Amino acid sequence: MIWRIIPSAGNRRALIERGDADLSFDLPNKDLAELKQAGKVAVATTPIGNGIWYLGLNCKNPPFNDVKVRQAVAYAVPYQENPWT
């Protein structure tokens, strides 16, 4: 087995599409959907059970220095939804 660290998601996708890699981690959802739709490779995903979701806002710069914008973001976050369902 050869383990290579490929920082760029685009390069990881290209390696999968060309058949130069058999496994990849952290591909964007858009890439996964396109690979699955093309049907050239088998796409299998597994959620990470101990992962943490984090949304950071820089409150010193616009637009997040406005409390109303931060409240709107807070209302838009689906706190009660399970991201794995």
C-alpha cells in the first residue's frame, strides 16, 4: 500500500477519476455527487461519528459585526437536525 498526502481536493478527485488512486478522503460533496452520477467509480461514504461541526464568525468585520446578521445566521442553523440522516 502506498499512502500519499494530496492537499488539493481537485487533485485527489483527478487521481480517483484516472484510476491512480483507489481511496480518497474529504472530497467536497459536489465532487462526490458528480463522481457518483458519472458512474465510473464506486462512491461509498461513511460519516465521522466523533466529528464536531463549527461555524466561526469574525465579529470585528462586516457583515458579522452587525448583531442582526449574527442573529439571522443563528436562526438559519438547524440545531436540532441530525446531519447524518
